[in-house]
Amino acid sequence: MFDNSKCANCEDVDCLTRCQWIEFEDTEDARKEMQKMINGAESRVLSECVTCFACDEYCPYNSHPFDLITELQEKYDSLDLNPVLVEKLIATYEPHEEFEPWEGIDPEKPTLNKCAFIKTHAKNMQGQIYDNLQYVGGRDFFCNLMYHHVAKDSVIRERATKLLENIKKQGIKDMICFHDECYGFYTSYCPRNNIELPEGLNPIHIFEYLYNYLKEHESKIHKLNIKGAYQRNCSNRFMPEVEEWVDKICELIGVERVKRKYDRENALCCGGVFSILGDKKLIRETQNKQVQDMLDHGAELCFYNCPMCMESLGSKIERKGIKNYLLSDLCRMALGEKIE
């Protein structure tokens, strides 16, 4: 939930002036547009925003300006998206009206939440790292944060109750989140929107789990000794502290994370969201910037948390001779597994 209590004291309006997609004449221009939104009015920001969530990370006060933006985008239909496409997308991951808990799930053991990738990316959740994990997934455990990209925060809020009820019925405690969005839902979205989590639920980011697993099996690691570029996904902006796990894992498995322009706070979207927005020109421009940046800094591979980012950006990168992997798959490779 957006908190404007400190906005009046913000001199630089970082949430807007640091945006890589919207241009402002000066700081005062950005401040005027921000004030419009604080007042609940329309602003050009609403239609020019590409929903990359970066403003949340740029805000020095943790005020969550993207919450305000997405709320107003829905109110004014600012993204002007094809309603048929949006409704189809919303229906795709609608949870079942009646939820039957999965059989064989032990509440006392860690549970991997495969989210929407339970079938499409099953091959990325195989091998010794995952062998001893029980799991759940599918639309009954889908966090729905992707609907921020189509200005439908109301869908996320509406389904949050159902999702948390399902987790409570399942009795899950230690839940490993395969995707940033799931982890962000439980550790950022719910707390800042005063949505109470089931008692005892402990969300664990997949990178934290991977790091701990690697440390326990450090003697089996064969360092990869390769240079890689990390592609952050949008939802990682809600919990940038996850970056620490990325660096720790890279050090353990022998991946040099190249210091490039479009990384960390200056990261660019993979371009996938622009297909929803219908802007092919922006897709090309953004992805070309990414690829050239990786080439300029000697990256031999690009690694991801998000399978959708990899699918969006991967083919263009591969044509330039750069390989694509999920970071979790690089961990498996360092432990001696062959990844196709």
C-alpha cells in the first residue's frame, strides 16, 4: 500500500526521475506528476509506465510508489490493453472454487512451491537439489502478481484470500518459492497491504535454499569458471535483498557476475511485458540494449530466476553466442549434472 507520508520531504523524486522509460523536463516536472497521482488524478506516468516495478526500489523511503501507480492505472484504464486478452490471461490462472489438499504433504518438511511452472518447467526442478523436496503448484498456489503488468491489482487482492486459505488447509510451514514473484507476494505484497499470512508460514527464496544446499555439499562443487550476466526480473524490485544470495551463489559455483551497465538497480526489463503492451519497437530496443551490454562486458552466459524472462530474451541472446540458464540449473551443473 502506497505511503505518501514522506513524499513531501523528497527532494529528488527518485521514484520517477530515475525511471529508464519515462522522460521528465526536470525534477519539478516529475514532482508535479507525482502530486497528481497522490491526489488520485490522472498523470501521463500512468500510460507511459511499463510496469517494471523499479520505482519501488528507487524510493528512498520504502513508500511503494508502484502500488499507487498500478491502482490508478486500473482506475483509469491507462494501459489501454485489449480487454479480451486481459480477461483470457486472468481466467488462465483462476484458482479452483473448491480446493482439495494434496495428499502426502508433510507439514513438518520443507515444501517447494512450483507455482505456475509445475508442468511447463518440470525439467528445471529435477536432480539431487530437488530430490528430497515435496512440492505443490498450479493455479491453486499461484501468487497472481503477474497481473500488475495488466493493471489488475484488484485480481491479486481478490485471489490472495483464496491462495492463503489453500496454504493454510495444506498445512505448509517452510515453503521454498521457485519464483521471485511468489516470494515477493508473501514477504512484500502481503505485509505492505496488511494481508495476514497463515500462522507459521515461512517463505524461503529458492536462492537461499540453493545457497544452503551448496554449502552443505561444497566438497562436490566443480567450479564452472565462466563469466555470466544476471537478468533480474521485475518482481525482484520488491525485495532487492535477494541480490545478496545471487552473489553468494555465484562465488560458490565459480560464475563471475560481470559488472555491466544494465544490472542491479539499473537493470532493464527482459522485454516480455512489452508484448502484452503491444509495443514491438520497445521490445527490440530494450532487448538489443541488453544483448549488446552483455557482449560489451564479456558475458559467456546469461542466467535468470524467471523462466519467462529466459524465454523472452533467450533466443536473441543465443544468436549472439551467449548461452542461457536458470541460476538453479547452473547450481546443478556445478554439482556434476548435465543440463540440456
